Amino acid sequence: MKTGRKTIFLVVTFGLIFLLPLLGSLAQWKGLPAGYGEFPAQKVENDPGFSLIYFSLACIVALLITLVLLFPRWFGFKKTQRMPEPQAPATGFPVWFWWSLPLLALSWFLMWARLKLPFSLESYTFVPLWWSFILILDGLVYKRTNGVSIISRKPQLMQLLAVVSCFSWFAFEYLNFFVIENWYYPNKEVFSNFGNVFWFSLSYTTVLPAIVEWYMLLKTFRALRERYKNGPKFTVSRTFLIIYYVLGLILAFGMGYYPYLLFWVLWVALVPMLSAAMALAGFWTPFTSIKNGDWSKVILIALATLCNGFFWEFWNFGSEWFHDSMPVNPNYWKYSVPYLDKFHIFSEMPILGYYGYLFFGLNCWIMWLIAAYVFKFDADFEVTGDKS
């Protein structure tokens, strides 16, 4: 396939992500779904209640995933022989690490505090909180790799990550309409319509950089890097990729047609559609190394997103918990998940919902790669300098 055709194929596939759920929704509702186009998303109707059957099936899937992560040798992963690694001189934390600590502390305090001020600083805490956290993560990577991190080696890459992150999360906000708002933002009136778009655009720049920094941090732990590096080899044929691609198309349409039954497709359909499209076009994907038995990239990006998801939910939950009434924070969100909304530990997210973060990380990486292949920039954020 020629380069120009490859790019067109990726662009068309990405366009189908937006079109197919819309067509499914139009077929189901004979028009647009409830709440379509309202930004930020609001709760428009109550979802179906708890389903023991659906919950039990989801628990089986969650248990299987957990067993693979905790006991990989049960599933064909072998222990990797460790070779001695050269030890470089120890490096201290970078300056941006120290600058970010007080900014994070202040933003965190203002987000959760009950301060009665004429001018609500709480409304503006999300962006500084998360960007300071991202820089702290980068500082930890810098420390553990003796001076090798995205900020120190590829600062322009962080800018690209922020831009792609913004547009990528808007895509998820769009898809959220077709599952009848699995998440929504109660505080719609904090800013004007333009203010909401501007502020949420800034907020969305933090998603991909945070996930990537967590990925880079997890990679610095040798045990994690090697735990999933020698697993089952999985080579796929072109026929398999085509079937996998078509499955993604069907799921994307089905998400709009069966918004409650297939709500989880929001986090899954992009993986077969986009990864299969990239593979069919001959591009590298996070799954490419699996043919040699190396599952580390796929699993570490999933675990990185789960780690970051804890902080997303932690700070979000505290944004309401320490208030007598609804918090002023416009980024505060709630969930409206059908069938599975049971057993909350400390957050708005039901416990099974955390498994969705594992797939979300793959979605983010795949969308990043699509952007890189279409707009011709270097997508490699895996700067070298691992530490045992």
C-alpha cells in the first residue's frame, strides 16, 4: 500500500469512529440521542438499574485480567534472564520537580477547601493541579533514569502530546453522547458557553501527557519491564486483521444502536478499528511486539493508565466530599453507568469501572500514533535510560 493510500485509509477509519455510532443512534432513536451536542455533557435520563447477570459476566472478565497481571506464568509468560546493567552516577531531581510540588499542593488545597472567597479560585484548580502532577512524574522519571525524561530530552514532544490529548478527549466526549452520557459534569453554569469550551480544552491537554509519564515511570522498574516481556507469541494473518477491523466497525455501530447493552464499547471499539487499520497499512502498533512474545508495552500502558485513573478519581471525589453542597469546580464529573454501578470504594467510579482504564490507555496510545502517522511527526516518546 502506497504512503498516500495508507494515510487516507487511516483518516477514513478515524472518520468512521464518528460516523458509525451516529448512524447506529439515528437508526435506534429515529433521530439524535437525548442530550446530543450539550457541552459539557449533562445527565439526561436514568440508566437501567443494576443487573446481576451483566455484573457477573463483567466480574469474570475482570478476574481473568487480574490473574494475567498477577500470575503471568500461568498464561505462558516465562522468566527473563537478567543481565547486569551498567550503573550511572546518581542524579538529583530536576528544577521543575521542585517548582511543581508547591503548585500541586496549593491547587489541591484550593480544589478541596471550603474557602469562602469573593473570587472562586476553585474553578481554576484542575489545570495547574494536573500539569504540576505531570511535571512531578517527569521529575521522578528523571531521577530514576539519571537525567533522562521527556522534559529533559524531548520537551517539544510534550507540547505535541498536549495538543493531541486535547483533540483526542474531545473525540471521547463526542462518543459519550451515544452511550447516553456515561459521565457528565453537573456544574455546567460555572463559565459561559465559550468559557466552557476554552477551559475544558485546556483541561483535556493533561490526559495523554499524564498517561505517558506514568508509562515512562513504570518502565524504570526493571521487574515490571521484564515481567511481561517473554510471553506467548501471537502472529496474525491479514485475514485475521480484516476480521478484527470489521468487528470494530460493527461494535462502533452497535454502540449507537444499543447504547446501554454495549456502553463498554466506547473503550474497546477503537482498539480493533484503529490498530487493525494501522497494521493493515504496515504501520507499527503497540501490538506489533507481541508477535515476538513481548507484551510489556501493551500491559505497561494499561497499568500506567490505571495508576493515573486512581488520581483522576481520587481528586475528583474529594472535590465534592469536602463540600456541603455541589463543588464549584467545573471539571467535577459523575458517572451514570448501566448495569454495573455497584460497589464504590472511595470514588464516583464503580469498582469494575477501573478496568476500563486498562483499555483507555491503549486507545490513547493508538490515537497518538494515528495523529503521528497522518501529520508526519515522530511518535516515539520512549526516551532511553532505564534503571534496574
